[in-house]
Amino acid sequence: MPDYQWPDANHRSLIGKRVTRVDGPIKVRGRAQYTYDVRPDGMLWGKILRSPYAHCKIVSIDTSAAEKMPGVKAVQILQGPGMEIYWAGDEIVAVAAIDEPTAYDALKAIKVEYQQLPHFVSDAEPPKNIATSNEPLTIDEIGDMEDNQVPDDEVVAALQKRGMTEAPDPKMLDALAKDGVAPEVIAAMKKAPVRKGSGVKSPYKKTAAQTQGKPADAFAAAKTGGVLSEGVYGIPVITHCCLEPHGAMSQFTAPGDLEVHVSTQNLSGIPAQLAGPMDMPAGKIRVLQQYIGGGFGSKFGIDRWGVASAQLAKQANGKAVKIMLERDAELEVAGARPSAYARVSVAASKEGRLTGWQSDGWGTGGPGGGGSPPLPYVFDIPNQRKQYTAIVTNQGPSRAWRAPNHPQAALITMSALEDTAAKLNMDPLEFFRKNIDMTGPRAKVYEEEFTIADQLMGWKQNWRPRGQSEGVVKRGMGLSLHTWGGRGHDSNCDLTISPDGSVEIKMGTQDLGTGTRTCILIVAADTLGIPMDNIDLRIGDTHYPASGGSGGSTTIGGVSSSTRRAAVDARDQLLAKVAPALGTTPEQIEIKDGRVSVKGDSSKSMSWKQACSKLGAVPITVRGVNKSGMKPDLTNSGVGGVQMAEVAVDTETGVVKVTKMVAVQDCGLVVDVKTAETQVYGALIMGISYALYEEKFLDPTTGRMLNPNMEFYRLAGLNDIGELKVHMMTGKGYDERGVIGLAEPPVVSPGAAISNAVANALGVRVPFLPLTPDRVLEALEKGAA
Amino acid sequence: MQPFEYVSASGRNQVGELLAAKWGEAEILAGGTDLVSLMKDEIVTPRRVVNIKGIADLRGVSVDAQKGLRIGALTTLVEVASNEEVAKQFPAIAEAVRDAASPQIRNMATVGGNLCQRPRCWYFRNGMGLLPKDKTGKSLVLLGDNRYHAILGNDGPAYFVSPSTVVPALIAHGAKVRILGGGKLREVELERFYVIPKNENEREHDLRPNELVVEVIVPPAAGIHAANYEVRQKAAFDWPLATCSVALQMDGNQVKSARIVLGHVAPVPWVSSEAAEAITGKELTPDNAMAAANAALANAKSLGKNKYKITVAKAAVKRALLAAGKNESAEIGGSHDAHA
């Protein structure tokens, strides 16, 4: 049995060390080619006519004038007459022309008649006393629940109770299963009663209340002998705001051979998505991508514009057609995180033990309504009653946003808990620790992490009870904790060792800028005992073996496991060939720094190149496979992290500055400590942005987004970030768990930690993110009243 | 972008001839930092673009202790910001220019363009009009999201805010603008250059469609104590929520006279005689500065979502006054140091 297990700390040359990313130089020099940069000779420019209305019906479309324009090579209607449009900016017609101005002119020449319908874009608190929704579920609604990681048992319960609007198509069920939808959900969909809806249209979809324990008793007890804390908390809809917008460049390299460059997190998944709409076999569709300028969960699908680029290319006799979204479309339609708000009551004993949770939440994810965040977050408070109302709006659809639903859940929960600690006159660190057993299997991890975070932040020395900061600029500190799964996805890795000593790896994965390339090379080089630059790594091409989509922090576990297996097998095959020449058995040989030698006898050794020459004429090619259920399991699931924030709040202007953040994070065996830390830095910066600045503003009258630009859709700049300190948990208790993903967890807590720090500074809670001057000053005014 | 004719003016006198008699038909291209994005978004759709960058005598800075400061309209912001004499004799103006936009924009943007830049109102920039209305004629700003809109001079129909962060500093120093039209030069106090439009066909300034801003003139500032304070969320490259520029004449710690100009609070740069009156003859203490700030905002009114801007603007006035009193530039951009 080959020894696939991760080597222990004494037997690693690169794994777990600090290795600089390999894609740094090419990016810094501006030579990395992104999808945006792909521009073959003769390429046509694709542009899309979008709906000006947030809700309307298409009455008629006349493209004849556009088709006749010189330079216009293809016109494709994407949504035709009779179609109902549910958000402004939705795609109607695509055109391809010889240059951008001609394409724009063609769009203007298209006549579309719309029937305007009333729109609804507000996610304000629903009216009291709306009844629990008993409407049957649509396929879209179920998809939406899955996207937003609504727990399986909740989806199953909803299916059983409410049924579906139509019986699900078996093909679609297969597709859902492939996408990772749980078997029990698929089974429930098959069994769900098909019902007709009441026909009454309401934007509010209220789920049935869920209870655990005896919440009424817990709150009654807290009223007399404990503490009750009540508050309202929430986060508006924000966008993904990828710096490289969504888009694709399609061309036919031969009749029947489609090549598509896509800005995607899901390279290997794209051919199957295109096969249907293009009516061609997935095997004839090659998808390519070397570098991507951000996805954050919004780039899993080929999307209507990606399909359109291929359709236009087909119409234009196979010519290359590129459609990249403009900044306004990127922000308006290509990615949004659902809002989430809740009225929360927390009950605790005088000693500071949590006894009860009650929440009435609401939020919107656009036309699908949006999923409900898992409340209370991480802390399994014994007695609970919770209810959630999804609001259907014409805001544009939501997409998975880095750790779907967790940042919202963390903000609501950790704010409510910090408010409870304040009522108890207790340091929230002490309060969290007092209840840490309620966090479940990772209680010990959180304990250890809090100890380190405390030191890095100087929490114990510097924390003061609420509102004790003097002066106009008030300082405060806050904290939060979070969790995530992060098990590695399915992945295939082809590794070839050639007789000349060269090593090549091929994998149909993608590097989102997180260090995927670097980590594959680290695992392969460490396992083979050769330097990283001895390996030629090729990714970003569906001609290479398939690897999973980069979502849910699944990439590092997947690619490092398949690479490890491939490298172990290839190494063992090589050693079998080399052993006779060294007069020993394969088990007695080790490879270190490119030398192949008999263990304990350095006189019997040869260079890597010499060893590979023993292969004769034929290279070794092996495929390493990672699939769930394989033994030994090189990946794992479930991490914990804690964060602390320190802020300075100007009480005359309401401007909040984050002066310092501390993040302590576990993710099992860390393949590369350096790229892991940078991923956490990135998460903190993204977190500061959504805590202080980001918000999708919708105009109530027109239903249009008011800030589809980077002027009023603000992101943190260099000077807005403050000091960041990151500590990765490593060593005993962590390394032996195997490799676990890191992308989502560190972005969960910043909003909550910063909000808590602001509450600590001001002595009053600013209920909603982002913590903008208007909200800060309003909270101060209310607090003073 | 709509196709347009591109012409370059050979001299300043030719510009007026190349421009049109009506707004919207022709636009002047200088640095292009505002015009090009407006054209790309089809907020303006000129049939002719008149390039003036080749007119050498529109460019340059001169500083003279007796005559004051002259800045040619084509001078870039970085040229003003990096001029040592401007920094020495007009530190508050230098600082306002240095802090505008981003380095890339300051390298291209001109002073004339800064004076004539269009508002950042999100209804305007999204193509809904400068005075946006719904089908029934109601203002979209009043019906909708006005968190960044005017708190002063907001009786309508204009609710946008004047965008320049440099102009308030110039007005505080008593700057004038020279305008060329029909072969004649006219001089207007910069304060009077800005007007509140009453309909979509009017612009935000007193410039006729075929006129050209030639230069800005600032009187000598010897003995003037000047400062700015800008409240913005982000440390750099962010539009402010409110700004205040002040220029004071002092007698010891007593204010002899004051010019107090607020930015980003009204459709025009807002000169507050009320605040000036409140502080004149008074010691420059935090309480008196706050009283002046209260006077400046006494007539302010919320449109629904921008009440906080009244508080923010008061902080800007108070801090600018106190910074000027100490004869030092205030830290701007929401920095806390100025008051901490």
C-alpha cells in the first residue's frame, strides 16, 4: 500500500513552510493574461442590450436595423417577446460587431417594446403578522436555498410541507446531484406533492417558526433572575464587485470545435453547461483560463452572456467573439449577496450562561427571495425560537458570496451576544469563553485561538467597558468567531516523470489568486524530493483532467490530495526502476534536494536526472485521484477562527476607522503558511470593506441601482485598512487533520468584530452595516435621547 | 459614445467661434477627466469636441506678493500642487489641490476643468437628468435616495451638490475668474460664477455656451489665516460628505474678518455670511467656532436621508476655523488628528 499520508513535520521540505507564491512576478509585471486580455486577430466585440426596467414584459423586439448595419456580424435574441423580466439590467439581445462603437451603435438600433410592470426593491422590515408561507416551491427557489446553504433538513421540511409547483425533471435532478445537492433533498424533491399555488402574489415568504428546547420558559426565567438583551441587526445587499468583470471569449477553432476563454471559478464544469445550449458534445468544447481577477462565489456558471458569446461566434462563421461585462452591468446583475436583518432577543443567566435565543429575521436575495442565515451562529443556545421571511424583490439575483450566509449570521449573532455581555457588565471575551462549550466540536480550538488573539490584540490590557472612551474620537474593541467546512473537492491530477528528469503536472483546475499553483507545486516537489522549479505545472485547460470548482473553500483540499497521490505513485514507480541500480529495495531509497540515495548511505546515490534515465524510453504518467470516501483521507472538514477589531470613531463626523485587526485561524494542515496568511489578509480587507463601505443602493422610483460604479460603491483603499495581524494555527492537533480549505472562514467575522468594536467605542449599537457616518450619527443621536 | 467632430483650437480667441450657441452641442476638452466619462456614459452627447490643450498661453502659474496668484485654466492640478510659491503663500489652496481626486487624475485634470466639472449626483450620472423627475414631474431625488444631496440651497428643483473641493478654498481667498467670450474678457467673482439651475437646459455656472474660462486670479494672502477641512469616509480618492474652507484675518486670537465657504452641501459652493458674522470679533475658541458652525447650518434642511450631513458639515466648519486659527492646515479626509 503506497504511503499517501501527509508526512510529519520532521519529514517535510516544503509543506507547512513559508513559500512565496509562484504567480507573483508575472502578475506584477502585467504579463499575466486574464480572460479580459485574450484578443485574437479579427475578434468581434460582443455587447448586450439590457432591460431598463426592474420589472416588465417584452412585447416585441425588432433587430432588423441592427442586422443591416455595416460591421455587425451577429445578433442573438436572448430573451424574446412574452418573456417577463425581473430585474433592471437583465439581458435581452446580444450583438457582435467589428469594434466596440459599432456594437454600441447596433444596440441603439434595436427596438424593444416593453410593458412596464410594478416593481418592488425594498428589503425594509416586513409588516407584522404576515402569515407563514404555504406556497409550493419553484425549482428556482430550491436552487436559491441550495446556493445559500440552507440546511438540508430545512429544505426537506419545506418540500414536504409546501410541495412543488411542478414535478422535477429527472435530468435536472441528476444535474443537481452532480452539483452536490444532498441525496435526501433530491429524494424529497421526487416525493414532494405537486400543488397549485394560491395565485396570491406577496413579496414576503415567511417560513414556519423553528423551536428547540423551551424558549418561553428560558425567557421567563431570564426576566426574573437573569438578563434579557434585545436588538435589531443586519447587513444590506452588497455586490461581489470583481475587479475583472464576468465574461467570455468564444471561437470555433474548427467546425464543431468550440474554444471558450472564461473568467471562471469552475473551469472543468463549464463544458457541460455549454453543451446543452450549444447543442454540441461537451468533449468538443475546450475551456481555457490562466488567471482570474476575482470571483468570490459569483463565477461558477457560464452565464447568459457566456453562452451568447458562443452563439454569436457560431453565427459569425466561428469567428472569435468576446463579451466582458461593463462595470455597471457587473455591479447591477453579476453578483450580489443577500441582505439579512433580524430582531433578536437573547436570554442569559446572571452568571453569564446563555439560555435562550429568539429571532425574527428578514432579507432579500432578489427575485428568488434568498436563504435564511443559520441563526444563532455557531453557539448552539439550548432554547431557541426563530423565524425568517425572505423578501422577493426586483433587485437582481443573488449569488454565492464568499461563505454564503455566514457573514450575515455572524453579524446578527455576535452583535446580539456582545450586547448581552454589555448588559451583564461582562467582558465579551469572558462571556464567549463562558459559553464556549456551546460551539460544539471546536470549543477547544476557539479557546486556544482566543488565547493567542488576546495576546496579539492586547485585549486584556486595553479592553474597557462600553462607552468609557474619552474625547471626540472614541476607541473600542470587538470580537467574533466563525466556522466553515472546507473539505476538498473531487480532483484529478496527471503527473508525468520523463526519462530526461523533467516533471509535468496537468490539472483542469484554476488558481483564483489564492496560491493554488504554488500549493500544487509544494506538494509535488515535497513528495518527489525535488525543487519546485523542476516541475512544469499546467492548469486552466479542460484538456487536462477535471478538478472541482473553486467554491466553498474546497480547492486546496482537493488539489493537494490528488497531487499527493499522483506524486507518491509516480515516485514509487520511479524508485522501483532505480532500486536495482542502487543495489537496494525501493523502501530503502529517499529523495532529498534532487538527490536519490540509499537511506543512511550517501555513498550510494545519484542525481534525480540520472535516476530518471533509468526509466528507459517511456515516461511514467500516473493519475492521482481525490474523491470523497477515499482512504486514507488526506482532507477534512470543519475549521474555527476568531477575530478581534480595534476602531476609532469620530463622534462629530461619524467616520469609522479600523485601526487594527487580529485574525487567528485554523485550517488543518497548512500547505503554505505564507499564501495562507495572505488569503486571510485579503479576507480582512474585504471584511473591512463590507463593514464600512459596501452597499447596493436601489432607487425606489426607477428600480435601478444608483451606484453601479466604483465611485459610490466604495471599497477600502490602502489607507483604510489599519494594522492587520494574522496567526495560523499549526502543529499538534491541527496538522494531523489533513488539508482543509481557508477561503471562506476569515471573511465571516470582520463585520461582526468591527460592529462590536464600534458599539464598545460609542456605548450604543449601530444596528446595520455598513458603518457609515449617517448610521453612526443616527445611533449616537438615538443613544443620547 | 455618440460620434462627434473633433477640432483643435489654435488660439484662445478661436475657441468661442468653435463652440455652439446652445449647451450640449459642443464641449471643451482640456484634461478630459470628467468630459470623457460623461461622453462614454452618454450623459453629454456633443456633436463637436473642441480641444484647447494646444493653447500655450492658457497654462501656467504666477505668484506675486503684490498682484497675488494667477492660475491659467489649462494648468494641471499637479502643477499647482507642486508649485513651491503657491505652497508658501497660499498653503490652504495648495493643500486643497494636493488632496483632490487621485495622483493620476491630478496629472491630467486642469484648474479650468475643476471649476467647470459636472455634479456627481447619482441620478445625473446614471442618465436620469440633472434635475431628475418621474413621469408625474416629482423629483426623483426627493422620492428616492438623497443621502449625498444638498442640505442648503435645496428648495429645488436642483438638489445635487457642487463637486469641487478646490473651489471653496479659492472662494474663501476671494478668487475671481476671467472668462473670454465674443472676443471680450469679463471678470466674475468666483462666488458669483456658480448658480443654481432652474431647468434642464441650464448649467451650474454663469458661463455662456460659447465662453471659455481663461484664468483664476487670487488676491495676495499675506496675513490671511486659511485652512480647509474635508469630511470623507475613505482616506483617499473619495467624494467628501462636506467640506469647509476658511480664510481669516486675525488680531491676536480675535477674528477681524472671515470668509467661510462650505462644499458638497449645496448646488453651489456655499458662502456662509452667517458663520462669518458669528465669528467676527470673537476669540477663536472651540465654543465660538461651534457657534459659527451652528450659524452656518441654521437654515439647513434634510431631504429625508441626508440629515446627518448637517452634523458632518458643522464639524467641518468648526475644524476648519480652529485649524486656521492655529495657522495650520487641518488634517483632512476624516482624519482624527485635527481634533483628537
